[in-house]
Amino acid sequence: MKLPKIKLHIQILIGLALGAVFGGIFHVDSYKLLITHAVDGAERTATVEHWQSLKLVTMAKSTTFGQNDQAQIVKIAEKRIAKNDRITVEVKTAEGDVRTFAGVTKVAKENTIAVAIKPLGDLFINLLMMIAIPLVFASLLIGVASLQDFKKMARIGSKTIAIYVVTTAMAITIGLAMGNIIQPGKQMPSESKEALIAAYEEDAAENIERKVEIDFLDYLVSMVPKNPFKAMVEMEMLQIIFFALMFGFVTIMLPAEKRDRIIGFFDAVTDAMIKMVDIIMLYAPIGVFALISATIGEFGFGVLETLVWYIVAVVGGLALHGLVVYTGLLKILTKKFSIMNFFKKLRPAQLVAFTTSSSAATLPVTYECCENLGAPNSITSFVLPLGATINMDGTALYQGVAAVFIAQVYGLDLDLSQQLTVVLTATLASIGTAPIPGVGIVMLVIILKSVGIPEEGIALILGVDRILDMCRTAVNVTGDSAVTMIVTSTENAFEQPETAEPNAA
């Protein structure tokens, strides 16, 4: 008897669930630290458990932590050691004794099996990243070259950007509304506020100091790569899109024989990349298991308790935007398109996005999901890479909630004009800033400044940012895919969709 094949999204869900359970069982002991220090010219590692307080001492400053501050102790010690600061650690035990460690070179958590398998998850992300850029470049180039119609390309481009701007503004508005309705900041105890600010003040200060300005002219200049190969290596998506568009436009101008040769070559590259996606996705359940296991194993669920109402506001807003707004837009702007089928066939991309927290890494899977829904390569190759770069509805929504939350914690009430300023600033920030690591938090600093909210308040939300980033990315990918379907419908460009999801076996 032949066993039925398990669909990909079911395999990934099983991997996700098992990873969460495995990480919960083999989680890092949050009351244990490994301190490596110099003793008589040799390095030794001591285990410290259940401290009452712990003090990091350098020449410049000393910082005292409580028994629940393991993650912050490790992070701050790592930064000070990287600056070549001489660190002494003073530990006050539960019994009242004080242990002193001089010449500390490392402060770390214990390494459980749940965290140790994270490289298996990193391998999955790297495999997806490996094919993302060749796939984006090749498919966008042949999409443009095959159109041979500049007016159609301009129409698709302007339509795409307009929808992205509208959905971003809607996302921020929903975020502000969720913050005003749930009022998470007013439900946070003052002692929790003080503890969070103290724990993450150094991270907050670093983000505040980072200079990011919304300059449209600089943004346009930064889109043109000095070296397209360097742009590919550094995954500068806008520069890659620009170069691929230019290459595609020039290819149209070539004699038919040469044009067909170029299109044929890159069409073969695209087919090879899609086949590689199928092979890589065989590994997806293992990669997802490892990533979720490591996340739960390291951070646990305790980090969620203090900010539970903030998390409810963000996740509730993301669910509303992802299920209601996109469903409404698809209903209104597409013809005879099954919404249920859209969410069903998009599940593999959503699960990979949730696990990897990277729209770019998810691109190969998103491509295949959208093409299985009937979107042609000429549209997916333009709309999806652009969306992965500038369409960050989930991030924009979280910035709206975060602005209201931080204002409420500080006892500030944002009036209508200030909230409109948040909508405008966050929309421009989403589109007008070249992508850089941690840009969501950095842009939040600009938004807070624009309405007079203390920027150091970002310390309140840094602890749960990694977990919420998973949810935000899933919504970002859903938005990119929804806009792809809308543009496809308005262009009457639907093709006969494939019946299977990516690697359904």
C-alpha cells in the first residue's frame, strides 16, 4: 500500500511545532552563566547560577543586573569586551556571598542541544539566499525583455508602487488604531518600564546614534550601482532591480537573433533556479525545526510576559491587515479570483517567511507560489523583488503600534495631527530609505522624534523584536503576493496555474 504524500506546508508546520516543543524542553537555563576569565595567565571558565545580583565593572562605568537579566548581561558584556574594555564581574549569590572574576574575556549562556542545532537552520536560510539574487536578476531581465513594450512596463511599475504606498499607509493607520484601542502602554507597571529601559539602554543608544535620513534624491542616486556584481554580493536589492531593468531595456533594442539568445540563456537560468527551489524545499522542515528550536530554546516564552498587551496589539493588527485588508483588496480589485485558494497556495511562502524573518530569503518560494496562482513571470519578476525591498506593511504597522505604546508609557497622548505625522513619516520611511540592517528600529527613532516622543523608549520593545519580526515578515510576504495578484488581474495577464504547491511531495 502506497502512503499518501504529505504536502509541503504540512511538513513545515510539523517541523515548526516539533521545533517549538523541542526548544521548550531543551531551553537555556536563564539562571546560569558561563564566565571565562584569566587566572595565572590561563583562561578558565566558571559556572554561575541563581545570582541575586551581578555587576559588570569597567574603567568607565559599572552596571548592575538582577536575576532575570541573563540576556542583557551577555549582550552588554559582549559589546564591552569587543571594545577591549577590561571587565570585572562581581556576583552576589543568593546566600549573600560575593564572587569576583577579573580579566573576563567572555560571558555566555550555556549551549543546549536546542540552540546547538541552529546551524542547520542557518544552512536553510543560506541556501535560499544563494538562489534569490540569480533568480531575481534572471527572471526580471527576461520579464522586461519579453514584454518589448515600454508603456506596459511603466504602467505596471506605477500601478505597483501606488498600491504599495496605499497598503503601507493603511497598515500604519491600523497600527495606530490598535495602539489607541488596546492601550498597551497604560497597562505596563512602572517597575517593568524601568527594568526594560535599564536593560536595553545601550542598544537603544546605538540605534539613536545611527544616522538615517529620508532624502529622496540620495535614495535615487543610491539605486544606481557603481558595481553591479558588488550589489549582488551585498544583496542590494534596489540596485539589482535597476541593473536588471536597464539590461532588459537594452536587450529589447538588440537585433532579434542576439535578443533571443540572451532571453534564452536567462530563461534557462530561471528554470534552473526554480528546480533548485524544489530541491532546497525538501530540506525546509529540518531547517524550520532548527530555527524555531533555537529561537525558543534561547529566548523561551518568558520574554513575552512583560509586554503581553503590546504583543497582542501588534499581532492583532498584523492579523487584521493580513486577513481583512488584503482579502478586501483582492475581492475588489481582482476578477473571479479565489481568496481561499490564494491563502492556501501561499502557505509555504508564509511559513518560510515566518521562520527565516527574511523577505529576501523567501523570494524563491514566493515566486513559485505566485506563479502557481497564475501570475506570469513578467509580473512576478518585477513586483515581488520590489515589494521585498520597499513594501514593509508588517514593519510599518508595528511602528504605528510602537509609537503609541511608547508615548503611553511616558504619559503622552498623541493628538490627531501627531498621529497623521506618524502615518506620513512612516510611509515615506518605508519607501525613501535604502535598506540597511535593523532599519525598522532605526526608522522608528525618526518617527518618535517627529512627534516628540522620547527616543530612548525603543529600549522598551527591543526584547521582543526578534519574535515579532517573524510575524511581520509573514505579513510583508503576504502583501507582496497580494499586490502581485492584483496587478496580474488588472493587466488581464493570468496564466493557467499549476495545481501543485512548490514541492508538494
